[in-house]
Amino acid sequence: MSASSAQASLIASESFNYPIAGSSLNGQGSGTGFTGTWGGGANFDVVSGLTYSGVSSSGGAASGSGQTYLSLSSAISPASGSIYFSILLNQSSANFGNIGFFNNGGAGELWSFGDTYNGSGPSPTYALNSASGPGKFNAAAGFNDSGVSIVPNVTQWLVAQIDYATPSAPVAYLYLNPAVGSTPLTSSAIATMTGANAISINQIRLEDRNFAIDEIRIGTTFADVASVPEPSTYAFITLGFVYLFGLKIFKRRSQATV
């Protein structure tokens, strides 16, 4: 069984709500929890958005060639709990389609997930990956293969979790298309990676050769990155029930007076 989900705090999200037709991603930037604009010299465009059953989506998606970056408004460096990261990903082939996480004031790229570098080129499977060197997620580096092959032209929902129960040795888990309504068990992860450093993330990077990526979300619970109605939505639903209940009573009273 899986634990039920509960929202806590959505740290950042990017739905690529920019003009789609002929629009360059470079210089754009209006996502929540980010600062500045997308950039890095790569040719990225805004294309039609991706959809996945049960995961809310809006706006466009990013697609291009090379790498592009966006900074977080505040660094992510928790001392406990978990951080969840999610993306919608659609690739026409296995040829680098991933999201990376950086400390651009220090250690550079820390880790990534998706179709990552496997030591000699793009992986044909989904994976977790750590760069090598001091301050990285795992100083010894590591390509943690899921063994799950990339399916071309199918939108997948990838969710990564970093568990900071031991901040100096965080553990990353990668889930593929988990059930939206409940927090996945770590035993259901398709790949895991144990870190050797406390890490601080202040920038994200998209790497693309042939993919579209959408709905980037970072939160402190699984529910933050899954599709959960906003409080205003619950209020609207509640008002709807109240209205229908009141209308039913009114009709009964009207019929009684006839």
C-alpha cells in the first residue's frame, strides 16, 4: 500500500505559459519560484504542451537542442524530509532528454534524471545520474540505470525524490508514471542513487537532443508535484453542493405549498 498524499509546499513550477507559434524559450521566464529568464545559448522553442492522464497541465512545452538554464528564487538545501521533482517528458528517440540540478555558485551540476549520460553517450533507458567531483551528489559519480527502456513518442511522467533523512548522504529515487493519488513507496522506484554530500540546488538545466519537456514541479511532498485541486477548487465544489442541496429543499417546500 501507499501512503496518502497531502500538500505541503510547492517550491517551484514551470508550465511554459508563453506564446507557442514561433516563440523562443530564451529570454522567457514567468514560472513560480524561479528568477530571471531561460538562457544558455541553446536553441530552445516553446511548442504545444504535453498531457498525461491525471496530471494537470497548461500552456506550452520546451523543445530544442543543447542546454538551457533557469535559476531558482531561493536555494533548496533542506536538513530533513524529502524534496520531489517531476516532469512530463516525450522523446522521439533515446538521445538525451533530461533535467539537471545545479549549484551555479559552487559545484556546478550536481545530479540529473531522465535520459542521461551513461558514460559514453545517451542512455537508452531512464536513469539517475551524478556528476563526479567534490560537492556533487555523489563525489564518485554514478550512472544508476533503471533498466526501463525509453518509449519513443509517448508522454511519460517522471518523478524523482531526494530523501534527506541523512543530509550528508541523501538518497534519490526515480519513479515512472506513479499513481497520482498516493505517495509512491520507495520500493517501487525504478532507480535509486545514494549521495555522499549535502547538496544545495539553485538552478535547473534542460538538456535536449530530441524531446519535449513540460510541467516542471518541485515540492516538499508528492502531492505538490501531482495533480491536486487547489483550495479554491475545493471551495467551488463545496459551493456547488450547497447550491444543489438548497435548490432541492426549495423545490420540496414549493411543492408542499401547492
